[in-house]
Amino acid sequence: MALELLKDTTLPTAAAAYPKKWHSRAYAIAGLAALLVIVILATSAIGSTEIALGTLFNIFWAKLPFIHINPTWPITAETIILHIRLPRILLAGLAGAALAVAGTTYQGLFRNPLADPYLIGVSQGAALGAVIGFLLPVSWQAGSVPLLAFAGAIIAVGIVYSIAKVGKTLPMTTLILAGVALGAFLSAITYYLMIISGDKLHGIISWLLGAFSLTNWWQVMIVTPYILLGATVIWLYARPLNIMQLDEDQAQQLGINVERVKLILLAAATLITAAAVCFCGIIGFVGIIIPHAVRLIWGPDHRFLLPLATLSGAISLILADTAARTLLSPTEIPVGIITAFLGAPFFLYLLRQKKRAIF
């Protein structure tokens, strides 16, 4: 497997040597991109207020340039689609894509399919920052909760990195241990603050379980540049990430600046994870199950694995959020419960398969 991976990423004739595999992956990317568009359109029509597909398409067509359609639909339908459902769906897609890409990156860096975006303290730092934001005066909470969650995630990973770094090298095992230790410490502070939060506890728990119920367009516009920038950087490092699956020493001999690649990928993955969780809370299992499932179906080549995981993560979280807001409508289920309900059995399956591989 390692020899095949090296051939597939280092030889200029890789695509010619594996034409069927290359074409199947390219078709899969195109198919998932088309499916993502269909899912966005379909879920826009689903909710407590059902909207006909014809009305939905007319609303979207009317917003395109150089197209004029006389509105025959209720103004409430347009408000529901464009100002309530669509920004929520897009933010869910962005968050799902970010978590899937970050999970793929961490699994590649640690060479472990059980790694996830929250491994080195992102979720614990974001949770602490968000809880502090909730405890501020009510007039400050609207902007302070996502800002403090984002800052907490970045600071937590920065502390873990500074602790784990040894000279000019970054031992990955030490990084994990530092992340676990700091995460436990930050979680203890978070739980204490939750105990003394009083009547704000319900809002804190809702945020920690993940929710898109208060999404609006300015949140989408703020998050999009961070996720696009971070994901693009990671995509550009797909080939070095492939080579690093062999061994760090071999990757160094093949001309890869391993420590520089580690730093760039960790920074990019942390950025998009922090951006994903700062508005919607801690959503588990997407960063584990999506990369691993895509890897099982289409192989370990990160040049294809990363875009496939991006699209699959976006689709899966949009569908999970749609289920969260419709299954018990008008009551909403936190989306983190939906992803955990679906992801936990798959995670146990991964553990069982790993146990069989070892023994």
C-alpha cells in the first residue's frame, strides 16, 4: 500500500498508470458536486412550512442577473427561503466541509484514521471561550460568543504547539499528549463556569451540542473567507501529505520540508476548525467518519481524498441539520446529537476493525 501510494504521488505518469482509478475519482468529485447543489435546493424546500419546488426555483431564478420574473409567490416564502433557510444551509455546508477537511488533515499528519479536528484542544478552547462569552452582559453576547470561541480555539492550539515543540521539530506523539492534557484542564474550567452560570446554562448547553438555528448572512460572510483560505492551503499540500504517509525520514529524503509542512497544515486545519465551530458550536464525529468513509471508498490519495471529503462533509452536515430541524418540528434537535447518533456506531466499528488489524 505504501509503495503504491508513493508511486501514485511521485511519478509523473501516475495518471496514465492508473487511468480507471483516476477517472473514477474525477467522476466522483463531479457527482458529489452535483449532489451538493441538489441537496441545497431540496433542503431549502423542507421545513415546518413546505414550499413547492416550482416556487423555490422561481425565487432563485428571480435573483439571477438579467432574468425578470413577476413574483407570484407570497413574500413570506421568499423570506423563509432567502433569509432563514439558505444562510443556515450554507453555513452547515461550510462547517461540514471544514470539519471533514480538517479531520482528513489530522488523520494524514498523525497517520491514524481515528484522529479528529478536536484532537489537540480546538473544541475545549472554543468551548471555554464561548462559555465566557455567555457569562458576559446580555448586550455583549451576540458578538462576543463567536469571537471568544474562535480566539479560544486558536489560543489553545497555540499553547499545545508551544508545549510540544522540541527545538525545531514537532513530535506528533508529544503534540497529542499536550493536547489531551490541556484539553482536560480547559474542560475543567468550562464545567466549573457552567455550574455557576445560573439561568444561562440552557443557552450554553445548546451551543455546546451544536446548532444553526440563529444563522444569518453576516455569519456566512464572516466564516467563508477563513474556510476557503484554509481549505485551499491544505489542498495545495496534498502531495506532501501523501508522501508523509510513508515516514517522516523518507519524506525528508524525498525533498519534503517535513516540519514546515506540519506547521502549515496544523495552522490551516486549526483555522478552518475554529471558524466552523465559533458560530455553530461543537459538532462531533463529522471530522472522523467522513474522511475515513471516503478513504475506504476512493482510496488514500489526498489529491482526491481532500476534495471528496470536502463535498461529502458539506452534504452530510446539511442533511444532519435538516433532520435536526424537521424530525420534531417545531422543536429543534441539536445537530450534534444527530451526528453523534449516526457517528458513534461507525466510530465503534472503526475501533473494532483497528483491534482486528492489531491482533
